[in-house]
Amino acid sequence: MKKTPRTLKYPRLKHVLSVAKALGIPRKYLELYGDYKAKVSPDILDAIGRRKNGKYIDVTGITPTPLGEGKTVTTIGLSMALNRLGLRSVACIRQPSLGPVFGIKGGGSGGGASQVLPSYDANIHLTGDNHAVETAHNLCAAFLDNHLYRGNALDIDLEKIFWHRVFDVNDRALRAIRIGVGGGKAGVERHTRFDITVASELMAILALADSVPDLKKRVSRIVVALTRGGKSVTCADLKVAGAMAVLLKDAIKPNLLQTSENTPCFVHTGPFANIAHGNSSILADKIGLKLADFVVTESGFGADCGAEKFFDIKCRYSGLKPDAAVLVCSVRGMKVHSGRYDVAPGRPLDKGLYKENLDAVEEGCANLEKQIENVNMFGVPCIVAVNRFRTDTPRELDIIRKRSLRDGAFDCVVSDVYSRGSAGGDELAKVVAIASHHKNRFKFLYPLNASIKEKIETIAAKIYGASGVRYEKLAEEDIALYEKLGFGKLPVCVAKTHLSLSHDPRLKGRPQGFELPVMDVRPSTGAGFLYALCGTMMTMPALPSHPIGERFDIDAKGNVKGLI
């Protein structure tokens, strides 16, 4: 178990105006949401856009256990530790989805002595961005079904509708539904489903757009369906793009909060990394880079998921060049990847994970080896950060350090930011600062002029270690159609399990000799990528036997209890 400090003595939370002032954000660019959170207008970039960028650090990880490896804790702790060294820093993280918050994972704002505060605000509602995405998305769905009911003048093929409704709670009952049951005034009866809100293309658009005009253009070109003649139908065709943009006009503004040591933190957008591209907003990063010496941002799940998409999709659209990457792992994670322990979501961890097992750590380092290789493939220095748990032994930690250095890491340090805050990240911050000043040869994994299949196969072979790719008939048909429609030059976002380098969550460590099955390929033309569905992918997660939401409560004074 994590070593939880007996008493966490945080300084009094500073007013958000004080946090903003210390970072150099004038009052006129702020919209306050109470005393401790504010939105920052993108207009600030007009005033500071010519400043030199600070250093850009991405935090990623090994293939995680169901409980995660501590990337958010490390992101927040590292940003605080850099400040402790006298280097002005900003953390940039995604806004948590209510699905995981009430499901298995709990809160997504860090923990212990390294978290974003107020944690309730960061995890639930915040400034309403997720609700804006949900409403705008479902407005488009309503316009689409109204169009069908009014005669379907665009000749939409009911079997080629990509735009489903969304809901920000895990609910398996919504994975397959029928709407308009009975026809007539109930509308056109058809089969559809709900996805979780963070899987909405609008969430990805918010994360990748760099201005309100860019947001509107991206929303306008979303392909919601195809006609029976194989032509695309967009939000602009449905005449709903303007209304959707209106609902999102405030959501595009990054949210400013603070860490447990008053370091500024942008919490903005929340696309999942196993379904979408899994990174916080470009706007938050760009603003932070003009105001601070370091921006520490986080990519979702392992380096094969969020980091690959950070490099190949986010950096491609932002034009930003990362200076270093921090790869988070744990002794526990190495043991899981040995395959010796049965770990499943919603179940207590095997007690054997808390006992020294040098062989299991050594075997599990195969996953760490591949993820180091994945980061190095993009030409940036890779620093391994071992997220310390109290049951870790010196010999286990030493194995990870030796393997990391052998396998190509710039350095490997133990991080204790959960228990000690910035003081527990001193060594990590120093190494990151050194690595960020080394010249790197950042490069993308593939060129945009490669074919759709070439992009998928490059990711499969180089990042996942697959021996080949198998395309289902539907995927073959859709790839041919998208090439014909002119979508072939877009980057590819692979949707697969986050619990394995492969498509199969049961395959731990560094699986080899497997074929990556591509079941379908769908357009996210507004976001600016195609996404390939590999293996069994659920875009609406489900609740476990005992959801964390069971622990939530509120007392007579309005204090929230149970948030993890």
C-alpha cells in the first residue's frame, strides 16, 4: 500500500487571483468561478505569444495496473519540485470523467501530498466543461434524428450513422439501445448507443483547437453519418455547428487551479487515451509555456497509448516540441507484468505484490524495456521515475534502475512525491532539468502522406510489437471509403485496451507474435484523425460490483466525503 503521511499540512489555499498573479496572468484574462478556480481567456496569447517557450515535459508510464501507476501524482509532484528548485513551473492535466470517479478508479487529481486542490472541484463538475461537451454532442444527435423524422432530405444511411449520444457516467445498459420505438411521432426507429462523454469527438476537438474560430471550423467538419451514396454528412450540413460552438465557447478556456503547494495547474479537457488521444488541451500547454520555465503535462495510460498520441497527434497539431519525457513505473507494476499475479479491476490486489520478489520484478521489466524503447523512438530523452510504495525494497528498486539504464533510459530515479510532496521529487526534478537542456531529435513515427494501413501497421509493429495486422471486412471497406473521401492524410488514433501493449488485456509484459485485429475504422475529421478500433473496445465503461460511488456522502455542513 501507499505510504500515506499521518498528517498532510498544506498551506492555506491561495485565492486564484494570487495564483494567477504569481504566474503573470493579468486580471482581465480571468473569469472567476469562486475563490479557487478560474478560466483563462485564450486572448492572453495575443499579449504573450512572442515570448520564448519554456521547457515542455510529458509524463507517461508503463502499461498500467487497473489502479494506475501514479502518473498524475508524479506530474503534480514534479511540477512542485521544479518550483522548489527555483524554476517556475505549471502542471497541465486532464479533467477527470465522472465515470471513473464513481466507478473503479476514483478521483483523477493526484493524491497524498501531490494533488490538485480543491480536489472536489477538480473531480466533479469543475466549471462545467464536460457538461457543455455532453449538451453540445446530444444537441447534434437531436438535430440528426429530427432530420430523419422530417424526411431525411440528405439521404442519410441509417446503417452508417457515427454520431451516438453521450453520458458521463459508466452505464453498461446504454451500450446498445433502440430509439424512436414504434415510429410515428416517436421518430425514426433505429438501433444506436451511448458512449461516455469523454469519448465524444467534441472533447478531442476542445483539446486540439487553438482558438474559437478553429473550434467552429472543426465542429463544422465533423462527419456524423454517410449518405446511401457514400458521401459524408457533417454538422454544417445539419446546420447545427453554430449552436454547438455556442455551447462550447466557454469550455475552450483552460481552467486554472493550484496544487497542494500552490503551484499553478491547468485542468482542461479529458479525452480518454484508450478511446481518443488522451491528452489535456493544446491551449493550456501553449499558455503555460509562455508563462513558465517548465510545463509538465500528462498523457493517459502507457506510452503505447497516450504518449504515442501526444507525439504523433497533439504535437503535430500544436507545433510544439517536447524536451523530455518521464516514464512512470512501480515495483508493483513490474510484478504484475511478470504474469505471476492475477490482478483484475474491482478486485483487491494479490497480497503477494507486497512481498519482495526479485524474479518477478526482473521478468516484469520487459514491459518497462518496451516503453522506454517507445519513448526513445520519438527522439526525446526518457527519464524513468519509480513511484515509491512503502513495501518496495532496496533490492527491487535497484533492479529497476539497472534495467532502465541498460535499456536506454536517460536516468532512473525514485519518486516519493505522494508521501513527501516536492521534497520527494528533488532528484527527479534535477534530472528532468538536466535532460531538458540536452539537444534531442524529436520526430514523428510516420508521415501524413502514408496510407491509412501503413500508419496503422507502423504503430502496430513499432509501438505494440505486433507481428502483423488483421483487418475485418468492415474495416477494409471503411478504409477504402475514407481514402476515397480524402481522409487518408489524417493521423491515426488507435483505440485499444490500456492494460496491455497488445489488444488483449490478458497479455502482460512484452507480448510478441500477436496479430492486431482492426475491427473498424471511424472518422474523427473534426478532431483531425481517424480512429481504429482494435479488439473488443467498449466506448461506454461499466460499474464494478462495488463502485467507489458507494463511499460518497455529504455531511450537514456540505462537506463531501469518500472522494479518493
